[in-house]
Amino acid sequence: MNMQIAILLVFLLGACSAPPEVSDQDLLGRYVYVAHDAGTPHPPETLTITATEACITKPGNGERPSCGQWSIIRGYGDSVVIPPRGFTIDRRRGRIVLVEDDDLDWMYEKVD
């Protein structure tokens, strides 16, 4: 009986462990804007994060990117801040996503 309880505790503790932390290096790459809310059309945007800056490119803006410094805020629910916007870092379907609005399901999903 004690062995069964020990095995159950191991499974429960494993299920409750926090997901691995996303490093600065993990965030580098290209993202595409995803809006799963069909009632809110959104033009496709791309976000590129490099070691030195983050650039958001919006169609219709002459393809001229808006660039700035980025930083990570660590704590409960790590976030990426690209002034004036902030995004919660999450992993979904094995990919890193930067969530802008979880209720509306607006996010940037990493593509490479």
C-alpha cells in the first residue's frame, strides 16, 4: 500500500511541475500574428526578435518595421515587453507563443 501511495505522489508531483523556463535565446526568431477570434479580422503581422531588437512589420505600413528594445520580465507568467506592448510567454503545441490577449486568442506564434 505504501508503494502505491509513493507511486501516486510521484505522478502527481510530475504533473504539477512548472514548464521549463524560456530563455532569451529561445525567444530569438520570427513570429506571425495569429487571431483565432473570427469576429476580429486582423492583417497579418510579423515579429522578428534578435539579440538587440524586436521589429514588428505590418502590411500597409509600407512594410517599414517598427523596431525597439525588448526585455523579459521574470516571475509568475514570464512576459516579453516590446514597448508599448507586453506579451505573456507560453508554449502551445510545442511552439513558443507570445500572447497579447488570451481572452481573444491574439498571439504571435514562433515559426522559426
